[in-house]
Amino acid sequence: MRVLGIETSCDETAVAVFDTAEGLLGHRLYSQTPLHAEYGGVVPELAARDHVRRLLGLTTDLTGALGSRELDGVAYTAGPGLIGALLVGAAFARGLALARGIPALGVHHMEAHLLAPMLEDPAPEFPFLALLVSGGHTLLVDVDGPGRYRILGRSLDDAVGEAFDKAAKLLGLGYPGGPAIAAAAEDGRPGALRFPRPMTDRPGLDFSFSGLKTFTRNTAAESALDPQRVADIARAFEEAAVDTLVIKVRRALESSGRQRCVVAGGVGANRRLRQRLAQLGERMSVSFFFPRPEFCTDNAAMVALAGAQRLVAGERDPAGGRPVRPRWSLDDLAPPAAA
Ligand code: KG4
Ligand code: ZN
């Protein structure tokens, strides 16, 4: 089955074609980052309007490059995400499917992130533990098989990506904050400052990152923010955030006994996190699977793959379409099934 994937849940407009026999055939992405940068964060209405502007051009560019072979289905992100942005992708996907006489299917954005490591070689086999770390989510999930997800831990307040974004804003490093913090941290002196590792001193797998943000704000206010000070704070913040994630992943691996762990979502692109988890994997004899960095952040390849898994099982949107879901928990999903 050859599936067109469409991603418009936030500030990336992306399309991709995934073939269940041949793998990923191509993908296109337009990032709205410059559009939102001057506001220091995503402006939902601007995001939706820009998706309208970009989607058709990206799609015709991709399908044109791939030649004449027909598509067998269209998968689009139906949630969670910004409602206006989701509606643009959903309307476009359904219209395209209707015009071509092929099925459409709404996909869960976090399921797509979770399956993104399957775009790589070697792909992880089920079951596995998943660490999903993005701008909106921080989740530890036990994955028994497709659509069989049990959330073991989640953030009780800010998502870790959000904490990166807010810390970067406090330090005047711009948006998006994750890559900006990581770059600034390169010049930070190890051990110059030490930030807390929230909720690691008590049992459990939940996270909290709002205290780390406050600690960052207070530290930033203590003295003048010259470049060395900014770098030291960025370094201390990144180490604390990464350490916190690594400690909880270790705990989840110990308690679940899983031998494989996948890491996905935008923060999964973070080099320090990838290195530290790879080291943990060696110590625990656990195999870690990461998507390439461009498939950690939002993309349509993961949406096409997640949609294809369900479309081949016969799953379809209901006849009258389905509402998009700005909020949608991963554990509401069921295994792929015929509609
Ligand atoms: O998955 P994603 O592209 O979008 C959401 O679904 O939220 O994740 C975006 C988040 C942002 O908070 C961004 O700052 C963070 O991922 N991020 C990073 C890095 N690259 C992106 N955080 C830390 N280090 C990075 N290299
Ligand atoms: Zn995402």
C-alpha cells in the first residue's frame, strides 16, 4: 500500500509518501519557524494560514517527483495539536482522498512519533519502552504492539520541550529553544552551576519541569547575562533536563524489564540526551532506537508510516469524516482494526 502522509499539527507543514513494501519514497517539509520567531512562540492563527499556503505546493512537488504510480490512501494528523492547523490538514487530506477515490485516515500525532524509529534500519521490534519527548508531551510508554500503549509516566506540568523553549526565551536565545539551548550549552563550563533534577528523589515515573524553569529564571536574575553566564546556565539546564529523563528511563527499564527502548519527539534530537541514553543502553544491555534527528521533530514520514500500518489493516475514517482532536490521549487508541 502506498500512503501519502500529511502533518500540520503545529508549525511544520509536511508531506511524505510511505510504501509498505518499499519504505519511505520521499518527503517534503516547510518549517514556519521564521514566521513565529518574532513572537517567541507559535501563533496558532498564523500557523493555520501558513499551512493553507504551503500544503498544495508541497504535495504536488512530492507527487510530481515520485511519478505516476497511484496512491492507495491518505493519512493525516487528526490530533493532538492546534485546532486550526489540524483542520487545514484534515480538510486537505479528505478532499484529496475523495477526489482520488481512495481512503483517508486520521492519525494520532504521538503514535506517529512513537513509530518514527521504524523508518530506520534496524527498526525496533515490539514490545518496547518508549520515551516521547516533544514540545507538548513528556511520556514514558510501555508498547506491547501497534495500538497497545500503556502510559507509565507523564509530565505533571510543562513538557520537557516546552521547558527548553521557555529557558531559551529567559536567556534571550530565541525560538525554538531546544536547539538554541543545546548550541549555547556547548560553551558552558561543566560544573559551573548545578540545577535540580525534579522528582528524581522520589519513586515513580512522572515528571515535572516547571520548577526547573523557575530555577532557571531565578538563576538568570542573579547576575548580568554575559555570554559565558548564558552558556553556563544553558549547560546546567540541559544537563539537568537530560539527567532527569535518563534517570526515569533507567527506572522504567528496570521495572518493566523491556530489552528495547525507542526515543522520539523533538527533544529526541538532542545530542546530549542521545549520548547519555546510548551509554545507559550499554550499561543495561538494552538496545536504544532513535529516529534520525529530522524525523524526531515533526515530519510527515512518521504520519505516513503510522497511517499505513492502520490502513493496511482496513482501518478507515468513518463515512461522514471524523472530528480533529486538539487533545487526545495516546492510551485512548486501540490496535489497528478494520472500520
Ligand atoms: O516533536 P516536535 O517537533 O513538536 C511537537 O510535537 O511538540 O518537538 C518540538 C520540541 C520543541 O520544544 C523544541 O525546542 C524541542 O522539541 N527540540 C529540542 C531539540 N530540537 C527540538 N530540544 C532539545 N534539543 C534539541 N536539539
Ligand atoms: Zn510532534
